[in-house]
Amino acid sequence: MLVTDNKSLMIMGGIFVTCSLMSIFHIYIGVVVICIAAIVLRIMSATHVIKPLNRFYIRVISFIGIVVLTVSAVVTPNLADTFISLLMMGCSLKFLEYANKRDLYVQCCALLFLTIIPLIFHYQFYVMIYIIVMCIMIIWAFVSITHVQSVKEDLRLLLKIILPAVPVTIVMFLVLPRTGAFWVIPNLDKTQSGISSTLNIDGLGDMSKSDKLVARVVFHGNIPSSRYFRALVYEKYSAEGWTEGDDDRNKRRTLAFYKYLPGSKAQPQPLAAKTDYDIILENTGTPYIPTLRYSYTNMRRVFYLSTDVYTTNNNGSGRQYYHFTYLPDKSPQSERLGTRQSDNTLYYSEYNNESTQAFVKQITAEAENDREKVQAILKFFSSGQFKYTLTPGRYSRASFLDDFLFKRKQGYCVHYASAMALMLRMAGIPSRVVGGYMGGEVNSDENYVTLREYDAHAWVEAYVDHKWTEYDPTALIANWNYSSEGESVIGMSNGIRAEDSLLSSLDKIREFIDMQWTMFILNFDSERQQSLFKGSIAAILGLVLLAFAAYVAILMLTSGDKKRVRLAPELIIMRKAVKAILKNEPQNIEIWHTYGHLSDILTQKNSPYAAVFTDMYALYLSIHYKPAGREKTVMMSELKRKFGILKRI
């Protein structure tokens, strides 16, 4: 037995189906089937297609759903997905049976929880549009349950409820203290950022084939032509691959436990040319922030490491916003190289790759300084014998250099960066590998760069003339790093271009809106809040008072005592007929006169309107006091026809 009208049921069913579609990738397949079956059965019984299900069948369906949920949770041990599926299935099974209106209200509250679930996994602007629409629908469901009335009256009441809340909501968003998320489910739907704490000769290959979004970098000025976004510096080498230096690793461990770095300060701002830029970093699941070298920031949740890279203490959970300033002229005159760092950046295995060791000694024998040694090694890579490929096959880690340099001579950035860094060490030059992103897709209209997983890159830094200098051996091999004139354009592009089409243009518009949404809404934190109000209590109080005034004004406009009387259509036609008669043939009409009295007056005066108006009056009486039906519709059409005749007299 229904305890609500079909309108409420349809609204709640529509909300549930929409919520299910938004969370479809996090619901077990068996649970989805049970949910759909429950909704279909409920609607069919409400519309009298089938008989209402008795308690036995409802219990059977509930038991099957619990079994399916349990089996799915065991097979796929994902705690978040299990809880979502449990809530989804419980909500759908409740559709099968309502005992009282309290059940309906509980159902609406459950739907409210289902609505906000996509916020755990998605951060795009369209999710908020979806949530706003769903919240309005849920309020409508509450209204429909409480007041059984027409759709038009429902919408009018919705307007009165929602409009006054708009200014209050906006001010609360701007004014209330920004405490950050109280809880986060880490690493859900994260990107495979291509950057990890360990880099080996098989790393980044798969990343170069993925177009998944990693970050968007918005420049407040000219976009640099050379764009190497460094995320991690690998100083230690072993047979297992490259890892961070001891200093950076210890600082990251400190952040993991204490969430701050003692003595870690933002870089000072020198008197030099600068370009501000914002980074909108996707959910990479890592603490690495890709930045241009010689950048600085004053953000308290960003920490500077010794290798000129920045890190955060939230492990990349959720989409994040960061602001930096790029100083292209900040190259230092000299940089300190500590004893332990020197040992780390000069180490290589003397027992492997003997051919490479002998070859390095040969090509650097006549070099007078470290810079000439570097140039000799670069000249070897630019000889034209090497090939850039994303599918070079696997190399033996022990004899990687000999096999790569003298036999197969093919690979991608990790192979070339690793080979050059080790060759530099064999020549007595401290070196390290830098992991990050290169180039990116430029959106010149909105002045931002899009970094995707296929932009992941590795290059080399060598300690030459008492400072770290960047070199990219891959740029000497890969054709995509050369301009049409044959000049090397390091860091300009990774060779992958987005096709210009209507879909790509629409996608750029979507990305731009999404980027603005992230910058100004999702990442409106305490720092940006303080920057907006500049610590002014008067500005905050003024905004609160303005919101209160707007609330009162909207409340008064939407909650007035004026009630519009809806006239019956037959009464409207009769009033129009009286106006038409009085316009052409004035009569002595009093306020108390009825349509019947006017009909008698017209008949007594032999008015040409008498016969037609008398017929209209008879039809009016029949229509006005007759229940709805086909006969009433026919009489209404006849009344309209008679009115047309009266106007032509």
C-alpha cells in the first residue's frame, strides 16, 4: 500500500537512479542489478502494472541482496566501495516497502548521503552542478511528501525555501574559517603520476602512452619556452635503480610524521625578473609538486627541499592548488656540495659495464675541465647512432650501460638520462637524475599549460663549475625536440599534439572552467581567505549584514500575503463576453447582477446578443458544476465557439 502519491515516488526514484549513475564505477555489479530490479518493481506496482509485492518476496529480494553484497566484498576487498554499495542497496530495498511517512523522510536523508558520494572521487565543476540539482530534487521530495499538491504549487514553495538561503550560503562559504577536509579517503581514482620514489630503467615507459591529466599550470605572464617541471631528484644509484638523496629522504620522513619541517623557510624574493604561476595538481597520490627550477612560494603547506624541489605533507590526496613565482635569472654563482652528497652523486659500480668505463676515459682523455668532459659525452649521444623509442625491451640492470651504448642503442628518456649520469660519474663529475614533466600542451588563449602522464620525463644535472647544470641527452636523439629549422628546442614539447577539432575546442573550454573552479572554489583555503579580507573585521561584518539584508528582502518578496486567485477557464470566457457586450451595447448593470440577470435584460430589450449569451450562460452552468470528463471538454469547446460568434455580432 502506498503512503505517498506517485509523484513523490517518481522524484525519489529519479534521484536514486541519477546518484547510481554518478557512482556506477564504485558499486558492485550484483548490487547494481538488485537496485535496478527493486526500483522497477516498485514503480510497476505503484502504476498498477503488477500487484504490490507481499512481505515474503520483499524479504527474499533483501536476502539475495545481502548475499550478493557479502560475496562482492570478499572478492573485491575495497572498503570504500563496500560501504557505498551497502548504502546504495539499502536505499533501493527501502523503495519496496514504506510503512509510514517517517520511512519516506529517512529515505530522503539516505538519498542526500548518496548525492554527495561523488565528491569523494571527483572534483570537476559539473559535480557541484549535479549536487545542487539533486539537493533541489530532494527538497522537492520532502515538500511533495508533506504537502500533496500540484507540481506548480510545489515549485512555488521550493522557490520560497531555496532563494533566501542563497546569500547566506555564499557568505558562509566566504566567511567561515577554512579548516580543510576533516577526513580524506586517500589515493582514490588517482593518476599514475609517472613519478615515484624509485626510478629504474623500466620506469616511465607506460606513462608515455597515457593521456591522463596530471596538472595544469597557469602563468600570469609569458609562458617560458623551455619548460622542465622538476618533481623529484635522484642522487643515489644502485642495482635496483635511482633513489632520492639522504637529505631529501629524511625531510620527507619528517613531514610524514610531524607535518612540518623545522627551519624550512620560503625562498627569499630577489630583485630579478619573475613570473607568477599557479599549479592545479590532480590526485596523484604522491607528495611531489612539479615546479620550474628557481621558483619560490610563501604557502605554508609547501616545503622546500635541498635539491630545489618542493613537497607537501598530504600525499597528493585530492586536487590541490599551489602558487609559485618563477625566477629565470636566479641561477646561483655557486652551490655547495656536501661530503655525503658528493659521495652519493659520484658512486657507480666499478665491477660492471667495463666497456663503458674504458670508453668514457677514452673520449674525455683530452678534456681540460669538467665542462669539456660533459661536451664530449653529449657529442657521443648526438652522433646519430641512437634511436628514441618507447618500446626498447628490457635491459639487464647489471650490464645496462654496455648493452645500451654499444649494442642496442635504443630507449627513452630514463635510459638516456641514466646512461649520461653514470658516464659523468665515471668521468669524475658529480651527477644526478631529475624526474618530472617536460613541455606540456599550451593553451595560448588562456595562458596555461596542461601536463599529462605522457609528459613524464627524466633528465640530468651535473655539478660543473661549482653549481648544478641541466642537460637533456634525450633532446639530442628525439626528433620531437627540434624545430622546423633543425635547432634544438629543449623542453618545448614532447612531440604529442592535440588535434584541433570541435571536440578538442569544447574540451579546452571544459578544462578552463574546471581549472577556474579548482582555483577559486575547491582551493579557497585560509590563506586565500585572509588575502581576500586582509584581516579586516569590518569587511567581514559588512558582508554578513549585507547577506542578512538580502535574506530578509528575498524572504519578504517570496512570502507575501498576496494570493493569486486562479479563475476557472469558463468564468474567464464569461467575463470577456460581458465586457464585449457592454462595450458595444451599454446596459444598466449593478454589482449584484448575475449572468442570468444580464441574460434576462438582453432578452427583454431584444438585443442581438440575447440568444448567444443565453446559450453561453446555459453552457457555463453545465460546465461549472460538472465533474471533469470528456463531456465537459466538449462543452468547453462549444462555449469557446459561442464566444467567437458573440464577438462577431
